[in-house]
Amino acid sequence: MVCTLNMPAVIDVAHEHNIPLAIYWIQPATAFLTYYHYFHGHDKIITQHATEPTYEVSLPGLYPLTIRDMPSFLTETTHSELSKVIIQGFRELFMQIDQEKIIVLVNTFTALEDVALKALQPYVDIFSVGPAVPPLGSLQWLKANEEKYMEWLNVQPEKSVVYLSFGSLLTYTTRQVEEILYGLQDCGRRYLWVVRREGRAEDVDFYLRKVNRGKGMVVEWCDQLRVLSHPSVGCFVTHCGWNSTLEAIVHGVPMVAFPSWSDQPLNAHLIEAWSVGVRAERDAEGTLTRSELVSCMELLMGDNEKARKIKARANHLKKKANDALEKDGALEGSLLKFIEYTINLSRNGHE
């Protein structure tokens, strides 16, 4: 049986019927390893320094991480009920993984996270089953809207468009929309910007009406895979959700990382560590300012030495990701090993 995180009923059923169980981990292997060590003796060093963003923590098998690079739930200092519930859920999950010898499937690939995957092998039975990226054209919602933005992208020069999307959960304050809009206008580059209607402040529409229709386009939804694969897209301003991060890597698009919570700060760290993007800094109020946005976009979209290195690295990882997706590639090989492993467990009575 395979299930996603925090599904105790499925774990109980698998245990009752002596069926091998695998947890599908939807964050990077590095995040799994970080959580693993937090719940295996390294929690105090992290919590004691949770208010020191630049404090470095060394965890077994990983390069040092600063506090600000950790998954946000491990360093959250307000002790909110949400954080308590999530931490307790993860704690119970890792206890079950230890006690029940649960298999872990991770949406990643060896060429991307070989260090973390190797470091995890002594602790858990782990298989990399990524990058799990849907094929192009598999999502065909909002067809009329899609035709408009795809038609717009089709007439833009190669690598000229900045694509901005902050996922399905982040909501925009009025100030944040204002800063992004004026940053895009100051930069003067073409852009496609996804701004969901749900959860945004009422006066956001006032600013969105100021969009320069010649230079930019704002939509409420898009088929992100089609956008990232389009030759006109030159960089991706992202919240660093793991799915979005992997999709950008598969399509070789450099990223401006603007993380918010959960695994996103760690993903932003990885984006910089892999040299496929840069991290945008927030101001004292937690806002991405227009000047910071312009600086990051210009760095990636410009013809400078750092941009060339990032683009070359992005293309390198794109090839590695697509090699993993090929027939007889790393993804298929890992899945076959997982199937063979579970069959042997079943034959041996799942002891």
C-alpha cells in the first residue's frame, strides 16, 4: 500500500493485514532528512537558536543549514496551534516509520539529491521516484483563459518573459501587489503573472487594472507546465513549493526564490545551492520590495557572468531530470527496485 503523509487509518490497515506500506513524501529528500534528525535528538539545538536566522546547524549527512533555511515549522517561535498540530503529526509519522519499518518514496532523483538520499539509507528504506511531473497538456482547465495567455506567449521573443506565480495558498496583501506591480513596471520586461482571486485583499483589483497590457498579462490560473516549457519564458519568480521547484528544474528555467513557509525556505536554499536561481530577500515587514524584485529579475534575465552560470546549470539539471524520466531511466529503475523489494517483503511475511 502507498499513501501520502499523515494518514494513520491507512497505516493501521496495513499493519492489521501485514501488508508492506510506503509513505509518499512530497517534499525534497533533504527536508525528510532534516525532519528525521529533528525527531532523533537534534531538536534542542534547533529550537534553542530558532530566533537566530543566520545560526548554522550541522546535521549528520548534510551540509550546514542556517536557521532561516530550515522548514518553518521547526523554527516557528509563536507556538501557534497550527504549528503544534503539524509538528505532532510529523512526530507521530516518524515514530511509525521507525516502529513499522515503513518504506519511504520521495519525489526527487539521485542526480539532484544524491547527498541526502545516501545519508538516509542507514535510517530508512527509501526510494527516489521523481521527478513526478505530469506530461504536458494533461491539465486542460479554463480553456478560454489558457488560449489567451498561450497566444500572448507565442508572440513574445525567446527568453524574454518573467513568469510569476506563488502557488495555491499564498494570499496577497495590497502592499505586496503594489510592490510587485511597480517592480515589474520599473524593470520594463515582459511578464505573465498569476494572481488568484481567492483570498486576496479587496483593493488588489485597483492595482491590477494598472497592468501594462503591452508588456504584461495577469491571469487567475494557468497550466504551469506549458508556461515553463514555453521558449519565451526566461525566469520564474516562485514561492518555492516543491512541485513548482521540480517543474522549473525539468524545464530548465532559472528561479527567483521567494519562500514563505513549510519546506519553502529549505527549497529556496537548495535552489541557490544547486546554482539554478537566486533568493529574494524580504524587508522588515516580510514584503518583497520592488527594488529587490527588480534586482533579482535583472540578474537572471541579463547577460552577466552569474546569469550565464545559472542558465548553464539549469540546462544541466534539465538534462539530468529528463534522463531520469526516459524509458530505462533512473525513475523506472527505482520503481522496479521498489516493486521487487515489496514483493520480497510479502514473500517473507513482512517481518
